[in-house]
Amino acid sequence: MFSLTRKHIFQALWFGLAVAHHGQDHGSNKHHILVGNFGTVYNVTAMLDGTQDVGKGFLYTLVVDADAKSLTLTHTTPAAAAHPWLSVNRNANVVYGSGWSPPVNGQRTFSSYKVEPDFSVSLINTVTSCGTKPIANDFIAEAGEHGVFYGLDFVTPCGEVWTVDKHGAIETKIQALEFANGSTLHGFATTPDLKYMYLTNLGLNTIHSYALNLANGSVTALGNFTPSELGAGPRHAAITANGAYLYLIDEEGLRVDQFTIDAVGGALHYTNTSLAVTPFGLTPANASLYWGDEIVISSDGRTLYASTRSRDTDFPGYISAWSLATDGSLADTLFTVPTPEAGGTSNILSVSPWQDKSKEMLILTDQDTDFVALYELQGKELKLLDRVK
């Protein structure tokens, strides 16, 4: 199993992608990836209110070979539910998933899974969530006795905080989070010093800030902040390693907004800097064709990536990138390149956490056409290396 001195797991948002080291001690450049799904009969329109039966869920194990620059599917494991979002518990070798099927008394679920020695997974337990469409989740190992699990719902204006036991099973709900009607919660971002947590609220065009109590994992509301324009729809955020900057991707605004973070109090300050995530500028005439998706920062802190989806299958989505200075500020624009397909529901990005040959690699997951793609940043260009159905 995982030895924390030589193996790593990291989480990425939305399409449920978690990664672990191959587990060989002789310098192997192979790494394992876990990917979830939205369901076998998922329909984005039918699932808007969280009531659709999305069908079966699976967790997929793939291997990235950084030497061969290849991607290979190794396991397909039936899951307790379709899991659109995963987070990981390194200490217990456990992965957590937001569950979209089947509903329990009208509500959805969260599940925990043990990561086995061959990197398949086995179910530990399932608990009922607070709403009908649980979306983002997060795990903070340093909180509480054995770590704390956090969940948000996209349809019901609620969130929750759970303890886990020493084996990683989701155990006791210790806090309920309430939001105003019209909220559609979507993402987490936490400062590296674990003092402040930010939640993105698409529906209310708001970023909620919280103080994090590591003693038990509870959070205390601090204040609300807004993106650069009305109706931008804050979706996901990424924070620089020094905790100085927060970069926000707006779903409807089709832009990345730059904020500074107050070290004392955690307040966000918009820097009047916004970046276009399509090749058509900050206010494109064809804006209705696209929606912003994911934002991530490379593990070395040098590259900021953002993805955009196309609502029309005849047009591609995009991956954009910018180089960052050592203080986390913007340095240069690198590229905007089309994705292999439209993206539709999901064009999610994940970066490699390792410093071996995979360090410049990037993973793209596409829910609508069911593939995972492996990219590599080569200088100022992004190269597609491999793609797996």
C-alpha cells in the first residue's frame, strides 16, 4: 500500500481524478490515476434539479508512463454511485466520492473507498448527503483527529462537515452549512497554511470565505466576495503556493480573475486583472457558445492552466495557460489551444504533483465523449501525448 515517504496522492476537481505513485522504489516514472464518471445514462438537462437516475457508477484506474509518454486503462471497478468528484485521504489510502446514484429517500450520497495494492478500489461505507446533487468535496488531513471531509451540493443550498475514523470511513456530521436560496455551490480552495477556505457559488455570483478550525475541522463564515463582473458565475479557484494570490475561473464570464489574499483575515481583493479563456477576448460575441470550467496551477507553481467547454459539439473547447512569477503574479501568456472535443459537461484539468518526467504533464477528462487525455508542456507549447476511451 502507500508509504507516505515515497508515494503520493493528489486530488483534482469535478471529474473525480485522483493520482498515486506506481509504488516501485527503483525510480519508476509510472503513476496511477483514479477517474470517476457522471453515470451511464447521465443527461445534463435532466440532472439540473438533481432528480434524474443517472445509472451506474464506475471508478477507472489508469497508468501514466512518463517514459513512454503513454496512458493505459488497467481497472474498471463498479462503484456505489456515479462519482463526478473525488478527493483523497493519504494517511488511510482512501478516496471519497460525491454520489449521484441512486438517491436515498430523495437525497444523494457520499462514499469512501479503500485503494487496494493493485490500485483498484473497494467500498468502505456510504452516507446520505444534505441534498439532491452533491458536487464538490474536499478532505483535509490536518483537521480533527483523523482528518475531516467536506461536501457541497449544487441544487440544495447546503454543505456539510464530516469526521472520518482511523480507517478513513466517513463517520459523523459535525457541521451543517446553509446558503441562501438560488445558491449553486461548486468548488473549494484552501490557503496553503490551512487558515482560510473559499467556496465558489455560481448561482449567487459569490465567493464565500471561512476561517478553518484545525482542532475539529469546523469552519466559521468570514465574508463574501464577488468576481469581476455581474453574472460571471465563479466556478473554481486555485491558490498559489505562497498563499498570495487566488485565481478564479468564471463559468459565464469566460475569464480568469486575479485576487490578492490578505494574510490576516483572508479577505480577497480583485486586482483589476482578468484573462480571457477563449481566443475571442474577454467579451466574445459568441460567448453563449462556451462556458468556463477548470483552473489549476502546476506543482512547481510556474504555470496557470484554465479550461473552457463548448456547448455545441461542432466546436472545440479550449485549454489556456499563463506563466507565473515566483511570487505567484502573472508573468506571460503562453497559449490557448483547442481541446480534442467540445467538452460539453466537463473539460477538467489535473496537473502532475511529481518532479520526475511527468512534472510537465497535464490530464484532461471529458465526460460527454468519455475519454481521458494526457498532455505535456514542452516549452511554451502543449502537446497531446495520448488519449484513452
